[in-house]
Amino acid sequence: MLDEPGTNASLAGDYPQNWYDQGIAVDPNNPDRIFVDTFEVWLANRTGTTWYDTTCGYSGPNPKPVHVDQHALAFVPGSSSMLLAGNDGGVHGTLNADAAALNTLRFFQDESCGQCTPCRAGTAKAVAIMEQPEWDVELLGDLSQVMRDASICGLGQAAPNPVDCVVRYFPHELTGN
């Protein structure tokens, strides 16, 4: 336990703002699904023996994407499928992760400076694949790797992270898209 908020003297791996980055939300319809936030949002089982990073903010490949810094979690009352996450960017929630990832990739496509082909063409190609009724997951995986390896800026290298998170943590949303 920390002696006072904002110190990191007592716990290895702690950080100064941890005292206000902590939250917990239990699925209102399934007490075995527990979400915990710090700088990421983690899904844990009731015993805490299995943890899944659902935001992939800092745990994704290098370079690390945008600072996620989660501050609050809450389920929409009575809903198991709508978890709201409050962070430095506002309050976020979605009922379908694939649409959220597509929206994010469209944003990255628009934000690309166009200087390097992997980012410029990669974000455009990813958006085109994701707009199809069914994602070509293998092609998206290959494209993600090329973008990470060959883009010259952090945007191009981090742009595939939302796609990779959906494929890894929400594959059920990709069937019958």
C-alpha cells in the first residue's frame, strides 16, 4: 500500500499518478468478468489468475501508441456489452469493436502526412479491407506488420494496433460482419 497518493516508493512498477488512474467495474450480469483500469483497461477473471489487456495502448508493439491513461470505468446500467472508459481524451464506449477500429483507422488515414508509402497506402488499404462485409484477417495481419516495420513515424507504426486488438480480443465480432 502506498503511504500517500502520488508516491512510488512502496511498490515496484507503481508510478506517480497511479492513485487517480485506478478503477474497477464488475460486469452487472456476470460477476466473473472484472475490468480494472490503470493506464490500460484489463479484463480479469474473478480469481485474478487470467488478465487480458483490452486497450493495447502500451502493451502493443513498438513504438508504443498514444498515451491511454484510463481514469474511470462504468457499465451502462444492466448492460454487459457496454463498458464506458473515461480517460484524458473523454469518455469512450462502443458496442462493436470492429466499427471502433475502422473509425480509428479512418482517422489515422486522414492524419497521415503522406510522406511514406507504408503509412499512406497502408492505412488506406486497411480501411478498404475493413469496410468489406468480412475482414481478411490474414491480409490485415501482414499489412499491420509491414506498416510497423517500414513506416518512418509513430503514427504509421501504431496505426495497426486497433485492428490487432480487435482480431486478438474480439474475434467473435468479425464473424458475420
